Amino acid sequence: MAAGQLHKREKLKDRLAFVATLIITVIMLFPILWMLGISLKTRIDALAMPPRWFFRPTLENYKLVFANSDFLHGFENSLIIAVCSLALVLAAGVPAAYALARFKFTRKKDIAFWILSTRMAPPVSVLIPFYLMFRSVGLTDTKFALVIMHVTINLALVIWVMRSFFQEIPRELEEAALIDGCTPLSAFTRIVLPLSANGIVATAILGFVFSWNELMFALVLAGGGAKTAPAFVCNYISYQEIIWGQLAASGVIVSVPVLIFIGMVQKYLVRGLALGALKQ
Amino acid sequence: MKGSQLQTRGTVMKPLIKPPSLQGMLMLPTVVVLGVISMLPFFYNIWIGLHDYYLLYPQDMTFIGLKNYLNIILDPSFWSALGRTVYFSGIGVSLELALGMGIALLLSRDFPGKGVMLTLLLMPMVLTPIAAAYMWRIMYSPSLGIINYLLSFLHIRGLEWTADYNLAIPSLILVDVWQWTPFMALILSAGLMSMPTELFEAAVVDGATSWQCFRHLILPLLKGQIMVALLIRLIDSLRTFDIIYAMTGAGPGHASETLNLYVYFTAFRDLDMGRASALGIVFLFIVIAVCTLLVSWSRIELTD
């Protein structure tokens, strides 16, 4: 009897939780849907007050944004910078992550903390000395400068997330490989690396997203030639007359790659944001 | 023959202690890259910070010792920027923690469509920040934005949001909360899910109220996750850039100029590199102090 009542009460609470979560989800998504809506509206519909909830969608804003060759150039720059910096970061970070996950060595804790501390440093205080150095050797407004800066964003991330992937691979696999005559290095390259391919892809995508979203470095280091997509989007804001439709459309376009990628590796997202500090 | 057998057995027994060079070899690229991208600029930063160095007159760079630091301490706009940072991050992160905890508790219940809702809840934090900033700018628009329109039903009229001196930071906090509450919710709900359910069942059967369960079971058991989430969020919140830059440009006046923006503008608008470098170092030590305090206070182990 009492247990039955308890059960009923729990069921009711479940239902209440469902309704509350649904409301919260709708509220959280509303701004994004609103932006999507504005991006599909004509100029008149976008500025209508009271707002038009129902309207005839048009792709005009998207056409105008894409017609801007600067925007496409920014897209291309973002892509190149993200891919190049990630290649560097993975090449350096993955082996280090493996070493941190598997081996004992002196000062390991200090090194691990040192790596983590690079994420704590405020980007602006990293940017100032780099800006001066790049400036003195004439590297500002080059993709190279931005690639270097994006390595600073992503190296700690890749090491910490990959470390937690490596820790999940059973140690026995390497031990078996060693018995079968592998060297420790070939056990890593032949056994562990292929097994962690998914983890590497997930980590690379997380790194890509952070690189893609980065704005401050791009604003300072990229004038015209190396301007990234977010920095280009930022241009719209300085115009006196705000063109809502194109603004919203460019926001949607810039976010699309990120949303697609994150959809693919969603379950690793928190691990990435928390730098692998948490096991999910 | 016998000797080589022994050696083989030795390798089998301690398979993960290798020729000492392997770990070093694996670490080397990272140590080199990190040395170049973190230590070199760090020391260069300290060096610049000891100089009077305007980018417009680079030839006039002069060594002035700790004078930049002294000027910073005596500068009221530094202190007000620090105050605004504490305001923005303190209120924002606290709200995110409280709301995130609420959502995590909701998600600990059992109902259909939970996975889908969780996925949708992730969207604010992955949206490109500059796009999020735009989106909110459109919605905050005083005369044509949806927010003032919705508020008009409550007979609240025409708030200026990001253009109002007193509302600028709260407006930014609202965006920050919108964007990062899901992060808190996710970390905390991962923590909740890993807790033993028997404990709660026993407590409920013993007649514990929901509040008692929360206060005496969930909070203590979740302390590690709470602290990690707080730490990560605080670090990121202190250096918030995109949203503030794109939504208020640190204005109106200096109303939303946090420390991060203050350093940024000192360097790249005022071109006062010596002072900006010193500010950067001060900023770095503030972040380190906050982290160290939180870590030692909560006794979490960050490096396993």
C-alpha cells in the first residue's frame, strides 16, 4: 500500500520532470530558431512589429551572403587554419597523451599540470607577445600566424582528451603485443593507435570546433588576407545600418559546420570542454 | 642461451618499463611545441611588461622596471574592470551552477525523449559564439526585438538592454547563462547518473524529503563534479570575449569592460604594449590564484 503510493508519487514526479524539461528545452532553443526564422524572412517581414510568426520563407539573405566573395574566402581560411593547426596538434599531442596515460616517469605530474596550465592562461596575454613577435618578422595577416595561435588553443585539449581515451584501452593488449615480439613503440603504433582511431577523430572534431569558433586571435592577427569566417561575420556588426536578414543568415551559415560536427561526436563534447578531467 | 631466456622473461614481467628514451621521445614534440608557444611568450610578456612601449613609437621603448605594475595598482579603471569581471563571472557562473543543478535533477528522473532533449540542450554551447552574439543582439533590439515585444505583455516597456549602463552586464550575463547552463547540467547529470540509486531508494523509504536527499546525499557525493564544473566555467568565464565584444563592445562607456576586454583594448586600441603586457601578467596571476584556491579548497586532483 505505502509502496504503491510511493510508486505513484514517483511516476507523477517523472511526468512533472518531463514537462519541465520540455519547457526548458523550448526556451533554450527559441533564440536559435528565431535567428533561423529571421534569416529566412524578407526585409519587411524581419522588421515587422508585432513579429510575424508565419511568413513565406525566402533564401534571398543566404544568396546575398554567399554572393560575397570575402565571406567564402573567410570560410576557406577558417578551414585551412583549423586543419593545419589540428594536424600539428595531433602529431605532437597524441604521442604525449599516450606517454601520460601509460608510462611512469619523473616529473610526470608537473608536466601534466604544465600542459593543463596552458588552458588556464588568458588568451589575450598569449596574444600580446605573439602579436609583437609576428609583427617584428612580418607574419601578421598570414594563415601561418593563426595556425600557430590555434595550436595554443588546442594542444592541451587534445592531450587531455586523448589521454582519457588511451586510459580506457586495456593495458593487456599492449602486454600481449610485447610478448608477441612488438617493441613498445610498435605496440603503440600498430595496436593502440588503430584501436583509438574513433577517439582521435572525435578529438580532432572537438579541436576543429574550437578552432572554427575562435575570434579574438583572428581579429588581431588577420587583416584582410587571412580573415576567418567568424571575423568576417563580425564585420556586419560595425555597419551603421544593421541588415538583420543577412546578419542572421551569416550566423546560421557559420554555425552549420559546428552543429554538424558536434552532432557526430556529441558524447565527447563534455569530455572536451572539461578537458578530460571527468570520466563520463 | 640461458641468459637470453632470462632477459626475455624480464621483459615480459615488466613490459611497460622500457628503454628510457621512449617516453621522452613521445613527450618531446609536445614539450618543444609547448615551450615555444607557452614559455617563450610568457617570458617575452614579462620582458615587455617591464618597459614603456607604445606600438606607435617602438624606437622609444625604455626599461622602467615595475612602474607599469605600480601604475596598474594605482589605476581606478583597472579596479573597476576587475570589479565588473567579478560581477559578470560571479553572478553568471553561480546562476549557471544553480540552474544546471536544477536541470540535472530533472534529467535524473525517468521520462521519454530524454536523450533527444539532452542533445537539443547542447546546441547553445556549441553555436559559434559570434553567431550567438548576433542572435541576441537582434532579440535585444530595443524597438524591434522580440524580447521587448514579449515583455510588453507584462506591461514592461522599452528596455534598452545592452545600451543601458546598468543593464549591459545583466544582459550579457543572461546570454552567458543561456549558453553555458547546459554545460553545468551535463557535467552534473553525468555525476548524478554514476551515483548508486539504492542509496536514494533507501533514503526515500526511510522517509527523507527530497530536500534532505539533496542536501545530505546528492550535494556531498557530487562535490567533485561540482568543483570541476565550477573551475572550468570560471576559467572560461573570466576570459569571455566574443559575446562582450560583439554585443556591447565593452560599452556603453566602459559599462561592460571586463578585465579581459580591458587588456585587449589597452593592447590593440591604445597600443600601449608595456602596460598591456603587465596587465596580461596580472590577469594570468588572478586566474591562477582563483584556480589554486578552488583546487586546494575542494581537494580535487586535476592530474589524476
